Amino acid sequence: DLLYRGQNAQAIEELEQSLRYLDPQRLNMGILVQELGAAYLAEDRHGEGAETLLGFSADLSPPDRLAAVEMAGRLYRKGGNFTRAKQLLLDVVKETEGAGQRDRAIWFLLDMAAQSSPVQLRESLEQFAPRWQDPGYFSDLLEPQISLLVARRDWTGLLALHAALKGYGPPDTMARLSFLVGRVISLGLADPVPDSLSPQALYLEARGAGAPTYYRFLAETALEDLGFPVLWTPGQELSGAFISSVDVQAPEILPSEVVSGYFDFGLHERGVELLRSHWRSVSPQLLLDAVLLLNDRGEYLHSIRLMNLYVWRKAEGVDRSDLELLYPRAYGEGIDEVAQSENIPPSVFFALVREESYFDPEIVSRAGAVGLTQLMSETAADSARWL
């Protein structure tokens, strides 16, 4: 009752006085061990709590004894006594028959290794990864390590982490890790690189790992950039390094959240490139949604190009709203003012700008023409003098 009311210090005092009278054969000591251990943690009485739990653990049934040993190890870990904590948690890993308890003990062992050094973590992963039951249980521990290695530009460490987890890591984590290692190798950042690793093979690993998440689709796009848009499903056999003779085709489905992710982060060109490479298979509505977003943001060059594809896909033909997106009146105030002063029909001026620049003021032609109407500097200077 004291424990559940949060009066941990008083509960510990009562329990310590009562433990020697309790009959472990009649009580669920596993629950008591967990509750008592949590109270010691809450009160920061780590060493004292660990010794108390170990003191009466010998009289408990095997499962309850291991529960007490595990909690003692967690208390020592929290108190900074990693040596003692490691000894106890290793005993749990070796003796327990419960997969959940084994994974939990391994998690705490890996966490201590991560606090020591990246090398210590990788060595521990090589030791324990083959023994864990639920790889996803370790995602929250592994993901920050990947971010840390990238932030430190520790490309050798990233490759070593990939090697330690290969075949055992959480699928989504492996998708991210395989893609990043593929990028590192393709950019020539790591030296030396094992002969068995190639960007193509790593992108295929990422493409086949986990749910359809961000890094899977990055890997798919990277393969397309290499000229190999692969439709490949997890579990498919692949022999050796990826070669051009593999039967390839564009993926049939492109989730809208992948495209919107690029646009949300301002990567308009990348999102448009992805849509243009999949325009025959994506829904027309996805194309139109992208057009409306780009049009609102003033990215008329991209919106018009996608709108052309949308019109091709639209079964019922175009209407006025479609035409307004195909032929936007961007920079209307400036164009109307010039058209009126020079006695030019505004529609002609809009058509000129659309044809020359797609309303992109930053565009520069191969010949050096600049601006909305794509003027050559010498021609513009001559015209200005004549005017």
C-alpha cells in the first residue's frame, strides 16, 4: 500500500524488516522484487538496494531469484558500478529461460557498453545480437548511436556497426544503416572498404528491410539514380554484387507521405524528380496535390511540369481550373504594369514569360539568357539604348 501511494522510503523500511518472515513459496516474490527495486531506484539507494535484494535471493524460486539478480544489476548500473552490474546481468542472460528477460538484460548491458565507448558497444553487439529475441526492442538504443557516428564523421565506426548488426538488427534500423553505409561508400568517405560491400548491394539491403519507411525509399531512389529502378521484395534471393542484368522495372506504388516528406522539408526538386519518375503509376490526385502546393509556394517551373503530366493522366479531360494551373498568371502586378505602359496585350506577355522561363526568375539558359523573359545582356543593353 505504501509503494502504490509513492511513500517509497517508508515502504522500504517496512519491507526490509519483514523480508525474513516472508514465505517465498506462498508469495509472488517476483512482483515484490520489482516493486521493491523500483522503490530503491526512486530513492537513489542503489548499492543498498542491490545488496538487500541479493541477500534474500538465495531462498527464492529460480525465476524469482533471477528477477532479484536482474534488479540488483540494474541498481548497480544506475549507481555507476558497471563492473558488478555487468556480472549480475550476464548471469541473467546465461540462466534465464524467458526471452523477454534476456532481451531486457542485454539492453542494459549494451547501454553500459555504449556509455563506455563505441568500440565497446560494437564488441558487445557481436556477442549479444545473435542471442536477442526481439530486435525492435533495441531500436531506441541503436538509433542514437547511428546519429552519433554520423555527427562525428566516424565512417569506419559506421561500417563496423553495420557489420556487427547484419542479420540481427531491427529491420527499420538496418534500412537506415544500410542506406547510410551505401552513401558513405559511394562518396568515397570510408577507407578501406571491404570487397564484399558495394553501394548497390547496400541499397538493395535497405530496400528489402523493414516497412515502407523513409530510408527504404531513399535507397530505392538511389538505385534509380544509378540506373537500376528495382522492384524487389524482402526475402528475394540475390547472388553476388548487384549487376545490370537484373530484371528491373519502376516500382508500382509511391506512398504520398514520401513525396510530402520532401516538400515539407523544402526539397522541392527532389520531390518533383521522384514524381516525374513514377508519374505513370502514381494516382493523378497525388500529382495534383503536389501541383497545388508548388503553385502556392511560387515554384511555377515545377508545378507546370507536373501539371502537364497530370493532364496526360486525367481521364475526364481538362477544365478551367486545370488550365489556370497550366498557364498561371504569376508576377501579375508587374507584368500588367509593363504590358499597359508598353501597350502589349497582357496575355501575350504572360505567354512570353511562360514559354521563356516557366516563371522562374533564377533560371539561366546555356547561352547565358537570364530572368523571366530570358534576356541576353548585350541584346538587352542595345534595346535599352534604343528605347
